[in-house]
Amino acid sequence: MAHDTPIQPSQPQAYARAKLRLSLLSGAMDLALLVLLLTTGASVGLARWSAGMAPPWPLQTLLYLAVLGAGLTLAGLPWDWLKRRVEIRFGLNRQSLASWWGDQAKGVALGAVLLGVAVELVYWLLHASPGHWWLWAWAGFAVFMVVMAQLGPVVLLPIFFKMRPMSEENERDAPVVSRLLTAYARQKAANPKLPRLHGIFEWKLGEKSAKANAALTGLGRTRRVIISDTLLEASTPEEIEAVFLHELGHHVHADIWQGLAFQSGLSLLGFWLAAEALRALGPGLGLRGIADIAGLPLLALVFSGLSLLLLPAANGFTRRMERRADDYSFAALGTAAPLIAGLEKLAEKNLAEREPARWKEFLLYSHPSIATRIRRGRSWQERQSGSIGLG
């Protein structure tokens, strides 16, 4: 159920601690399992068993992946359950148990299909081009990210959430949609090169969570702004417009493309390191060459370790984009007040830790903290007031 009583000051801190604790423990377990698979010979044993059951290597790969994936999914299920319990404990969960199990099943099925195709492609490249497989794999991954970014809003998100296009013809939507389209038209007039926006959608998040959110998603004809029903219910039209302009700021600055480019750069480094790790460590781990499917946990370990090491850099990159989008909203409205008010409500609904320790924000936060964003907004407002006064 959602919050029925005023939020106590200690709740956001307790919620943040509980989430961080679970994240650290589950992440440590995932890394430990990968290390154990490699160092105990379990991965090699599973690969040899798969080879005996299905001689052609593509079938060996699928059989190995199916058994390993099932084991890792079962190992991760208790952590998913504990994360759900944390959401319930803090009044943020609205999802029934049946719906939660349904999402788990859909997530496993979708992950199995996507991972199966990706692993088969990588190991085909390892067989076909041992010297340059990592470059081809990186190119394939870059294309895959672009395709997923385009199809995400119309294929992936609707698997887990209902999406409803908002329209001026709908009496309930009309006041908000008219305001947002007017705001978009103003920005388009000021910047004729502003890319076209293909729709504003209500994101039915409230069926599963008391949290609120908004996002810019998609590429090309799937580019759209999605606003959660929980945010629409809790916010004034001015606050919704400020949030919309924040998301439009991402659109103006091509942040989705910049994010894809950044991720592509990281993945290039990851594939190169994976190739070096297979070459250098494979013999000691009992692999029969770099194309031995028993080396899959090593690939996963390389990418997991790299993601962990570069997490501060990745978060710093996205925080910069969020600051710039906030500034765009301030400038487009000529005031920071509506976005500040919206951020206050967002913090309350999401039980956000308003001012975490500086080290935590630097290492772990993909967005600036609420307090940081509000201070930036107030500073912007003061500068504008000073400029007006000097005039």
C-alpha cells in the first residue's frame, strides 16, 4: 500500500540503507558465483557434459546456457524476493503477488531469448574469427543497443507496463496535454531544428508502485515522453510542465544518442579486455581454446568487474546530463520554482534520500541528489533575480 501517514525523516535513510545493503550483498554473491564456477571446474564440467549430450557446438552452447541460466536465476530469486519485501515494508509496493510472479516469468523468458541469441552470436564469432571476434562482437552489440533503444518503448516496456497515449481529445488529458504541446511549440519556434516528438504517454506505474517517474524514451518515430500516472496525480500542471521540459531538454541535447555512444565506448573496452582474459587465463582454467563455452563465466566476470570499476564515471556522465536537463527546464520556463516543487514531491513519493553523503552520491547516484538539484535551481533563480535587479 502507499503512504497513509506522514513520512518520518528517518524513513528515506532507512530505505536507502536497505536497498544499498541488498544491492551489495546480491552483487557480491553474483561475482562469487562466477568466480566459483571458474575456479572449482564447475563450468568446465558443465561444458563437457553439454558436449556429450549435444555434439554440435551451437547445441552445446544452448544446453550449457540453459542449465547455467536456470541455476543462476534460482540463486538470484531470494534476492528479488527480499527487494520486493523492502518495497512492501516502506509502503512503496502496490503489486499483487501473482502480478510479481508474472513479471518474474516474463523477465526470465525475455532474458533467455535475448541472452541466447547474444551468446550464440559471440561464440559463432569466436569460432569464425578468433583474432578479431571482439571487434565484430562490439559492432553487433552497438547495433543491438540502438535497436533496443528504438524498440524499447513499443515492444519491451509494454510487456511489463500499460502505456496510454495522452490526447487533447480526451477530456481528462486535455488540460495537461494542451499545456505540454504549447510548451513544445514554444521551444520549436525558438529552435526550428528541435527534433520531432512522437507523443506523450501515460505510464501506468501506479498499478505496481507508489513511486513516480518520467522519462524520454525511443529513437526516431518511437521517440516519446512518458509520465507516470502517479506523477500526474500528485503534481500541478505547472510542475508537470517543468518535468516535461526537463525531459525535452534530454531530447534537445541528444542525450539518448550520447548515452549510446558512451555505452558503446565502455563495451569496446569490455570486449577487448574479455579477449585478453580468454587468451591469458583460459589455459589455466582448463579451457580448450577461447571458443570453449566453459569460458562464458569469465566473459561475464570481466564485464561485471569493468561495470563496477567504471560505475562512478558512468554515473558522473549521466548526472551531467541531468543537470543540463534541469537547466533547460529552468530557462524554458523562466523560473526554477515549478521544478523545485516537483522535485520535493518526487522525493516524498519515492522516499528519496534528499542529501546522501557526498561519497555515496559520487559513487552510486545516476542523478544528482534532490538537495543538490534544488540548490542548483535556487542558485539559478537568484542569478536571474540579480540580473533583473541590475537591469
